[in-house]
Amino acid sequence: MGFQIANEPAADQVLDEYPFAVVVGMMLDQQYGMEHAFRGGYKVLSRFGTLDPAAIADADPEAFKAMASTPPAIHRFPGSMAARLQELAALVVDRYDGDVTRLWTEATTGKELFARVQELPGFGKQKAQIFVALLAKQLGVRPEGWEAVAGDYALDGYRSVADVVDGDSLLKVREFKQAKKASAKAAQDA
């Protein structure tokens, strides 16, 4: 079936073909629409010519920032995200010899996978939980204990990008997130 997170066939195809693009999308999924975040890998590939982590890590930071800032930018904060993307690429090169799939294929437990994901730049607890759920639900990466570390994101439903498999589920996830924000705001205002 393939990814349908970016809600744009060419960008979803990049997610299918380049595992690093999936990690990039998750990294960019912060204060930015999820489908736009997951188009980031496509934009980098189209403009930079490769998604090879070594090439990205070694790129001139100013030139890479300029590429990331070209409209439509890779993120609403393209400069800081370009730097974070280069940091992410460098980590993948240093820890996994440039093969991002080793991040999840070599993890033997959910706890180990979660710890590895949390080492990525910009991946706090919640984002790491969502990414573990995304790996499990969309790529079948399910080491023992993945559900426990993913928490509620492991459950069936429409809680996060891990549950986006088409346009309809994208809308349901967006509605869930909006309702959660409204509930939190109401509780804060009370």
C-alpha cells in the first residue's frame, strides 16, 4: 500500500523509497502541519539531489539552510530545522554508518528502540512514542514491548501521524488533535 501521510503522491513515494525521509518527516512534525512535515524529504531530494545522510551532514550549512528555506520551505522555521536535519544526518552516519534502518532493525526490544529514537535530535518522549507507533503500525517494526513504550499511540484509533493511512484518517487525526488542544485550553482556563 505505501505511505499516504504527505497527502501528495510524489512525496509519499519518497517516503516509501527512502527510509531516511520518514525520519526527516517525523523530525519536522513540530509546530507544522503533519502532511507538510512529511513532504520535507521530498523537498530535500528534489532540491539537494539526494537523501544520503553523509551528503546532508557534510553539506555547507549556509547553502543547506538556503536550500531548506526556498519556498515552499521544508518547515515554518527552515533555518533551525535545516541545522537540525544536518545534525540528524550526522548522527545516522556516526551511529548507523548512514543506514537509518539500523535504528529500528537492530533494536531487539521496544525499550531499546524507544531509547534509540530518543537519541535523535528533536525527539522528546512524545515524539519518540509516536515514531515507535508509526514504525509498528506502518512498517511492521514490532520488537517485544513496543506497545508499552508507545503508550496510547499504540492503540487503535486516530491519535497521531502513526494512524494516517489516507486522506480520511488524516482528517480524523487532525480532529483528534484539535479536540485535545481545546480540552487542554479549557482545563487551563478553568
